[in-house]
Amino acid sequence: MSNASALRAPTAPATPAPGRETALRPEVNQAHVRFIGLGKTYAGQAQPALHGIDLNIRRGEIFGIIGRSGAGKSSLLRTINRLEQPSQGRVLIDQVDIAPFDEDRLVALRRRIGMIFQHFNLMSAKTVWQNVELPLKVAGVAKAERQRKVRALLELVGLAEKHHVYPAQLSGGQKQRVGIARALVHDPEILLCDEATSALDPETTASILELLRDINQRLGLTVVLITHEMAVIRDICHRVVVLERGEVVEQGEVWQVFGSPRHEVTRTLLAPLQAKLSAALQDSLRASPASREAAVVLKLVVIGELELSGLFKDLGGQVSLLQGGVETIGEHALGRLILSVRGSAHEPHHLLERARRWADDVEVLGYVG
């Protein structure tokens, strides 16, 4: 039996009760977590932390929540396991409203929802094994079952040989692996990640993301994560939502949002991922052409393959590639090109129209020469 099989027996997806809403909106059938008109206002604060959140998180996906500091990311995440009680609206897990849950039902809910923290939250006086085992002991799980589960989990996260050591003897990445193992002890269906890689170096972050991706695929978990690291969203998430002042300003497939961000907040958040213009080019750019011989500089974003020869021919004149690169997000190629076009017979607004035949997003950066 594989480690994944040892941790979870296969179960059929829950089937939502039939109704007019699911008939009219088939995407509801795929929603593992739903937010309906969700709002949260803290005592003493005039501005709500969350307002009017309508959102579906699909079963089995890795879903990212991003936004500037104070945008409401943590508040939204913590309503899923009701560590935060909404002021308005509803949170549904498997189409069940969790608001009326009493203490017993909340305990059962939270065992279905694992949580990973930024600073690990390990008990320094307990070994790796004891840290992972503790939630099972609290739940009254028999010793033989505890041993089986902890052994399988430490194998899954690559720490089988570290079972006897204490947190102080572990690296940051190893501590987070213990936190992940502990979050999985009750075979959760949902895994919440609260800035789980923010305290780690880039190499360790990559290894933790690979582990989370493996867990998502092998155990079929729905993973919801918040982070201020846009590269984490790019590398692991299927879909993403952008919050600003407690409201949803943009959402969609990661490759679409990253490839063609529509909201100013999204563009600001994603700016660090994009290659900056060279200093020489920035210094030479002008808002208007200095002469008829000036070249117009275009920025193009292309999702998928691009036939450069066809683009260059359509633009006309002398086309030069000043800067560019291609990355892969999910299974989608995303290219960003900076071109200069000199001596074209087409006016700048016509060049934009022609470029849009080939690219998903086009912008005039200025003029040179």
C-alpha cells in the first residue's frame, strides 16, 4: 500500500442537494468552499475587513488569495474554519452553511480542515514525532493507529529519519514539513496555508511548493493559500483572487490574471515578477515623437505561441526586439516583448490595432530617436 493510500481511503465526492441554483449554475457542483455575500467588520473599525465576497473554490484545486497588506486575506482564509465569524453572508463547505455549527460540529469541521502557519507553531520541548502525534492523542486515537499515521506522514514529507529530533535541530524547511505533516493527521479535505513559505529562502520555498503540489495531487486535497509572494502563486496555484480593501477586484485562472491583469492593484502586485526596462531604454523613452523618424516602442503580452515573422510583417517598417522573454504558467506559455517599430507606414493607433491581432495585451510605452 502506498503512503497516500495509507493516509486516506478513496471516497466519492459529496453530491450537493439538487435545487434551482445548481441547475442554473453548474459550477456550484464543483465548489468545495463557497462565500456568499461575505462580510466581516471588527469592533471599533469603521472600514469592513471584508465586504460582499462572492467566490467559489473548486474541489481539488490549489487556490491563491493575494492582495496588499490589510486587504483582508487572513480574515477571508480564517472564515473557512470559522476562526473568524463573518458579520454578514455565508460560508458553505460542501454546500452546508457552517455558521450555525455548535462546538462539537466545529471540532469535527476543523479536523476536516488542516492549517499550515508561517512560523511553524511547533512545540520546542517535543520531538518531531511527538509534534505530529499530539493532535491524534488529543482526539483520543488509539496508540497503534497513531503510530501508523505518524510513520506514514513523516515518510510522506521526507522526515522519517528525523522523527527523534527536536525543532531546534531542524532547518526552516524541515520545520515546515513537520507543520505540514501535523496538518494532515486527521485526513483533512481542505488544507489552509497562511504565508507558509514567507519565512523560507527561495530554494527551500521551491521544495515546500513541490511537496504541497504532490500532496494536492496524491491526496486530492483542496488547498487554499494566502501569500505576498507572487512567484508562489505563479508556480503552484490553479486560480487566484485579488483582494483590495476587503473586496474582490479580480479573479480567474492564474495564467490569465498574470498574463493580462486588469486591475491596477493586480498590476502593482505583479510588477516585481516582470523584467524591468533597461536604464538606457528608460532614459531614451519620450512621451511623444521628437521627429518623423522616431520609433514607437510597444509592449506586448502573448499567451501561447507567437509567429514573430507574421507580427513583424503586419507592423511594417523596421521592427526590432529590444527586450523579451517567455515563461510557462501551468501549461500555458506567457511571453512579454518590447518592440521598436521605425519607418512603418501605419500610424501608432493603427500599429496598436495590428499588434492586437497577435497579442493578448498591447501598450505604447513611448518613442525613441
